[in-house]
Amino acid sequence: MIQDVTIRYVNGRYEVQVDLEIDADRDYELFTALGYKTSLDENWQLIDLHLTKGGRQRIKFKSDGKPLEIQIDPEYRVPQINLDNNTWVEGSK
């Protein structure tokens, strides 16, 4: 689940930090993606994720536009059984 999103504008680009919390009874290997949109009517821009442990993890990336929506697994690569809080939208907390 997405725990926190921090966006900073630095030298003409946006530096984005996404904190994920993986609540699991053991470490799992998960291949998925983190998607973001800088406009709500555009296609997802994808960053491949290879997660191999439970607990808190931090993903960092840079973008020319300010991300307005961020989602774990926007193409539904893995079963969505227990993937709560996997979307962040600007202005939400």
C-alpha cells in the first residue's frame, strides 16, 4: 500500500518519493509496476518494480510534469486480492 508521497520541484523537474508498506507474513518476490500520470486523461507512465521483501520501501523517480495520480500495478499484473490503498491522487491523504 502507498503510505506517503513527497513531491519536490528541483531544477526544473519534479523529484518524487513514494513510500510503500508491504504487509506480509514473509518476504515475497513481486514483479509489477508503479504508474503515474501528470494529467488525469493521459496514459500511465510506468516504472518497473521488483519488490523482494515485506515492510517499508521507498521508490524515487524524476518527472518533467507534476504527478497527479500514482498507482501500484496500474496494468493489473498481479492478483488484486489484498492490494489496499494502492492509488494516490493529489490532494488526498
